[in-house]
Amino acid sequence: MTSTVELAGVVSLAGTATAVGALTYLHLAPTGLSPLRQPVSQYGITKYRLGYRVMTIAMGVAGTAIATALATLPSSFDEVVVLVAIFATCRYAISWFPMDAPGTPPTATGRAHGLLAVVTFGSIAIAAIRLCKQLEVDPHLDTLASTSRILGWLMVACFALLFFARLAPDLRRYFGASERALYVAILVWLVVLGIACATGHLNGPSIRVLFGDAP
């Protein structure tokens, strides 16, 4: 019988695949936006905004599934579960709070968008780093822990680049590229965790022994 963890992994992979498909569509559509310079959020204020909404909701679904899987495990992943749930919630909400159009005065909606984006990226980066701390004590989960650590710090590096690109005019032209690199790191992390859950790697004897739930 398929476990809740494995089913959640499949749902997460489906959500991530949908998000990748929507992002691919947005980058191939004649939006007139530069992937190098413009943020991903700017797709949400074009006539292709539906594609952006599909992408954000799909990432929310993937995050919810991962949080559900981790919450179901006989483990102490509570902190990571909360962080991934925050990530998912922000993804669900953000397309209803579109960014302000470039060159227009700031609005409350635009500020809310910025806050949701910061919380989104910060929560998932911390979740990836904290997860590796909890898994690395078991050699059977060392590869998964190392992968989560690398992707988590890659998210942090990309997030830092976004911050500096906002401040430095010379780096501003690369804002879009930095954000897309961050998206790639997040999507890869969701894929890795989705596969680990769907294949039972995070629901096997090793993790049960690790957290004291062995039969």
C-alpha cells in the first residue's frame, strides 16, 4: 500500500513539474521581458499573468506536499515543516499581490508582494539548510543531507545577489538572472525531496531507527 509520505512525494513532483512547465511557457511566450534583467514576478503584471499564477500555486502545492510528508514521518522535522509550510503559503498568496509596475509609485499591494517574496525565499533556504542538519547524523541519508545543504546555501547566495543587485546599478542588469538561478535551486530541492519521499527513501528503516521508531 502506498504510504502518505510516498503519495505526498508524487504530489510534490507533479506540482513541481507543473511549475516548471508554466515557467517554461512564460519564458517562451512573447512577453517582451528579459530573463537577464526583469524579475519573474513581472510576468504577473502582463497579459500572461495566468501562467505566473499557475506557477506560484503549483509551487505552493509542491511545498504543501513536502511539509505534509515531513510532518507524517516519525521524526523531529517540526522546524522544517513550519518553514516549508510558510514557503507554500506565500507561494499561494503572492500572485494576488502583484508587484508594482516599473516606474510607478509604490503601493501597499506592491509592498506586500515584496514582503511575500522575501519570506518565500528566506523560509525555503533556511528549511533546506536545517533539514541537512537533521539528516547528516545518519550515513544512509548523507547524500540527501549534503544535497540539501548545497542547494540551501546556493539559495542563500542567490538571495544575497538579489539584494546587492537592488543596491548596485552595475548589478541591477543581472537581477533577473540571479532570481532565476534562485528559482532553479528551489525547484531542484523540491524535486530531490519529492523523489526521496516518493521512493520511500525518507520513510524507510533508516529514518525510523534514527528517530527511535524502529519496530
